[in-house]
Amino acid sequence: MIARLAFSFVLVLALIAPGPAAAQAVPRTAPTTIIDVHALPAMAAPRPFDPERATNAYLARINGAARARSDRYFEGGYVLILVDALTTIVISALLLWTGLSAGMRNLAERVTRFRFLQVPVYGAQYFVVTSVLALPLTIYEQFFREHAYGLSNQTFLSWMRDLLVGSGFGLAGFVVLVTLIYWAIRAAKRSWWMWGTAIAVAGLFVTVVITPVFIAPAFNTYRPLPETPLKHTLIAMARGNGIPAHDIYVFDASKQTTRISANVSGFLGTTRISMNDNLMREGTPAEIKAILGHEMGHYVLDHVAINITWTGLLLLFLFAVVDRAFRVLTARFGASWKVRAIDDPAGLPVLMAAVTFFLLLTTPVQNTITRTTEAQADIFGLNTAREPDGFATAALKLSTYRKLDPTPLEEFVFYDHPSGRTRIAGAMRWKAAHIHDPDIQAGPVSPQ
């Protein structure tokens, strides 16, 4: 052992000891390098900029009749939230008190003796009957009211065609969902509301995934955006943020509406970046970049999954409350309605009325969930597109159907997106924080 250590020590000395030539070499001056030092250029003085004044100046561009029209349309939506809920509750009461729901259940039992199959037979009847009863309100809201505010380009026949196609998809989805929920009710009994929530959330996820790929093309034609510098900029924005999309699509929404819109949708290989032709025709390159940057934010930040998760938690609470409400109501009125138990499909109007009532009460919660993710996408879009003024002018173009400047309480209760004022103020604050950046310095001058 000692001999080995001694050998190692000698070996190390041999490696580090200078050789004969090195020991006799004359020291030389080390080479030198001249370093040229330059002072960095002085930062240019930023243009005077007040984000609050810029926000107010942008908002002032929409005034008079245009502002009043926008406010009137959006505020009318507050009333329609209540009207829609009351319509569902009244229709549910009509089906129950007239015995029509029990009659549809009896028909389903005559069609098939298998309880599992009785539910889709009843569900199809329920969907058709309720859709027909609500049709006058649907025509007013989606056709006449949209035309009155200049938001629709459709004839009544083309609108009705879209309604029927959409109803076909809705019927199929509704029947499947109701059948599975009643299966859970019969299988899980008292804990059905937990399984029912899982089924509803799964249905919501499937709808979000398949809609852009299989349903949207039934209403509009999607074509690749022509090769332009803007297209390459948008694709670069997408690739830089890890979005697996290789093209930008434009769809012909102008045959239906005057609204501008865009989206980034899809899942596992079906990802698609799309904008409607209204945005392509009316938007400036800066506005298009700002809006697409926002939509990319939804994808990158997993907002679909986040919104579905929060919605699922809300539904879990609601279904638990609805289960209790159903048992209380049927204990008192079940004999008059001829509803046997909670697993009887004839009781579906009771469940629908209870769900509608509690969703109405939780409107601010639902809106806050969505509005929060929209605000996050706004910030992402500003950081990605770096077009604060384009974002501000795009918010003004959305004012054709969104009130620009609500009260804080109004925005909290009724807005599922940040208001125009909130969005423009956020863009101007972002600009103020980046006012020294060369691209912002070279960009458009915000109104003051």
C-alpha cells in the first residue's frame, strides 16, 4: 500500500515538474490585445405618454349614436339572460303540469321495454318539443334582434337552415348526454350527481374538441390564408409559442354576421388557427396580429382545460343542489306530475328547471371564470404581438355588440370578457411599460 502511494506521488511530480527545456527557457512578455471601448449610445428620450389619457381618447372615438346603440344592444342582453331562464322554467312547468312529460315517457315505454333505450326516445321528444316551444324567442333573439342592430347578413331561409343543422347536432349530443346521465342515476343512485358531473364535463370536452373539426365546416367554408408577409408573421408567432399549426385559415362568416372573430382550436393533431373574413377584410395588420396573439394565448395557457375544470367544479356543486331540489319538489308535486322517481325520465323537466335556476344565480361566477382567462389571454397577446394600439382599435371594433364602458359592478356581473375600457387601459399600461423599446418608439402614436 505504501509502495503504491509512493509510486503515485512520484508520478504526479513527474507530470507537473518542468522538463529540461522548460527549466532553461527565457521568460517572454505575454502577448497583448488592444480592446477598443465605445460608450453605449444614449437612450432616446421617450415620447410623453399618459396611458389614462390615451385610454380616454380611444374610448372617445366611439360616441353619440354609435355608443348609444352599442350600449342598448349589450344592456338588452342583461334582460335576455333572465328571459331565457324564465322561458326554460315555464316550459318545464308546462310539460309537467299538463302531463305531457309523463305522456312522452309512456310513449318511450311503448316503443321499447329496455329502460336504457327508453331514455333516448324520451330525450329526443323532449328536445324537439322544447325547441319548438322556445322557437318564437329564438327567432327574435337570433334573427330579428341581430338584424335590428345590423349584426346579421342572413336571409330568414339561410338562418333557418343553419338553425336546423345546429339543432341536428344539438339533438344528437343532447340524447347521448341525457342517456348517460340517467344511466349514472340508475347505477349510482344517491351519488349520481358526482358521476353525472363527470359525464357532463366529458361531454363538454368532446364538444370543444370536435366542434372546430366536424361541426364548424357544416356552417362555413375554411380556406388557407393567401401567402402574404402577414401570414408568415402569424405562423412565426404560432411556432414561437409552440402551437402545432402550419397554416392560417379564413372562414366565410360574412354570409352570416358582421362581427369579427378568430380562434385557435383543436386537440392532438387537429389544431387550427382561424379568423373570419370580416376580420381579414376590416382589420389592419396590427389588429389582426393583436387578436390572433390573444387567441394563441388561450391555446398556450391551456384555457380550455382550465375553464372546463372550473366549470366542472361549479357543476358538481349545482348537481348536488339539484339532486336535493328534485327530491323536495317531487315529494310535494310528483303525484300530480306523474313522476315516479329521480330515475324516471319524465322528471327531466324538473332537473332542467332546477339547473337553469341555479345557473342563473351563478351568472357572476361563470362570467368571472371566463373573464379571468380572457384577461390572461389579453396580456399574452400583448407580449406576443406587441401591438398595443392595434389591440386598442380592435377593442373599439368589438364595440358594435359590446358595451365599452360599464360600471365595475356591471362588468363583474354581466361581462364574460373584459370590457372595452378594461382592455384598452391594459394595452396602454403595457405600452407605457415598454415605451423605451425600439419597436414601440417606432410604432404609432397613441391619442392623447
